[in-house]
Amino acid sequence: MQRILSRARRIGPKQAALFVVIAALVAAIVYFAGREAQIEQRVEAGAAGAQERPAEAAQQNDGDQSSSEGGTTAPLTLTLTASRQICETVQAQGYYGSRQWQDDEGNWQSEDYSAGWFGVAETPITWSVAGGTAPYTLVIDGETRDAEQSYVGLSGTASVGCAMSPGETFVEDEEGRGYHAQPEVDSGLKTIRATVTDGAGATASASVQVYVILELPGSDGILQRGKTYRVFGHLITAPTGYDVRVGSVTEPACGAPSPGVRCGPEFSLILVGTGARISLFMSDGAEGVRRYRDGRESGADAVDAAFDALADSVNRLPAVESDAP
């Protein structure tokens, strides 16, 4: 500044005034340029801060969301429902094939082989999954699929075989579910158990019960005590104290109808170990005649109570418990 003043003393008055004006303009330009630089720096710093703050907020939100998802995921549960409480079936039927081949000496050899067991009825069981993490896979009654579908997803309906102990099964295109060995098929409560596994490896289990009614082929079939069977078209439950054997069918020669006397085809039911039997009419299962050991007309109270239970059970469905373990 002193240099500028010394130079101003050496010039004339007009030149000095012009010089002062120019100096003032230069100072103003320098001042405003500095202000603009400061403003730009503050604006850039503000913009950078604005960009950093949302990024931090986004990271916090992501963490909250992940924590929220982890905290609100419900535990995995499985529910089974039996669409029908009764499953009527017949015994499995075994099928066999034959194969032939030539041995090393050129002789033809042949052998029979089991092609599986088929014919057991099936019953629909509906599953419903809640909670956990997709995908979901299920094992129902020891199987991962039926003839139509694999057991996957939040819900669905499985067709479950009514064999008590299915063993190892397979699916054939035409025959459906087959059994490699003869399955256990009998009347009684069948507990169907299922397990679901979710995408995280968690598992849940459930069970439901159905009552299996085995249709006996006819004479000589055995009704195990306390179980319900279909015999000659009628539902019959064996008394709790006796097994019952199905006797032969009789068709008496009926003469002229007599008041109070009924005549028609009958089948007998024999209390195993007693020699006592009761006959039921084929048409409606009504009681016919009671016969006791050695031709007696009456028996012990336990035998009569068993006969009463047999007669009362005709064409009555069994009770299905709902407390499956």
C-alpha cells in the first residue's frame, strides 16, 4: 500500500484520482472473489454433509429392518387335518412277474418275482404350515410324496395310504402307491405323523388320527376284540372280551311265512374259545338265533353280554379319538 501511495505522489492530480479509483475497483474485485470462494467452499461442504447423512441413516434403517425381521419371524408350526375320519380298505394284493434268461451254457432259466403289493385305500390329509422360512418340505406317514405330487409348500392335501405300517413304498404310473413288502392292514386307529422342515433347517411335527375299517373277505375272517370291521356289507365291532370268527352263510328253505318268524340267508359270528355263536340276517344285520356250547339255550353272563354288544354294534361307526400323541 505504501508503494501505491509513493507512486501516487509522483503523478499528477488527475492521474492520481484515476489511479485511486482503479485501486478501489481492484480491491473490490479481490474482496468479492474471496467471498465467492468462501461461499463455494461452504456450499460444497454442505452438499458433502447432505450426502453423508442420508447414507448413515440408510445404514441405520437397514440394520433396524434386519433386526425387525429377525424379531418378528414366527416359530415354525405344522397342522394336520383329516378330511375324513374313516378309511375303509381291503387287504393289499400281491402281484408277481416272471423273467427268463439264458445261462452260460445256453439253457433257459426262469423265476418269479414280486412286483409289489397294491390295492390299499387312501385317505386325504391336509397340511398347513405357519412361521419359519420358505421353502418348506414335508414327510407325511414316512413318505415325501403321493402318486400325484411331492409334499412341499405352505399348504396342501396328501393322499395317505391306510396301511397301519406301510413300510417302504413306491409309485407306479398305473397302479399308484405300491408296497415292496406286504403291509400291515387291519382295523383300528391309525396315527398319521408328519414333519416339516423349513429353509433354515428348523423342523416342526404334528399328527392326526383316522379309523381304518378293514373289509373281511367272508367266512373264517377274524374280528379282533374291540375293533370294527365290515362283514358281508355290515359294520360290526367285536366285543372287548372276545375275538370273533366269521362263520359260514346259511340259506334255509323257508316255507310259508309265519307271524313273528323270520326266515332268510344268515351268517354266523362265533366267540373264539367259547363255542357260542350268534346269527345275523344278511339283508340288514338283524339278530337271528343265539346258540351256545353243547346246544344249550343260554350261556354265561359274559357270553350273553358279548352277544348283546355284537348285535348293538351292527352298522355303527366307531368313535375316533382326537388325542393323537
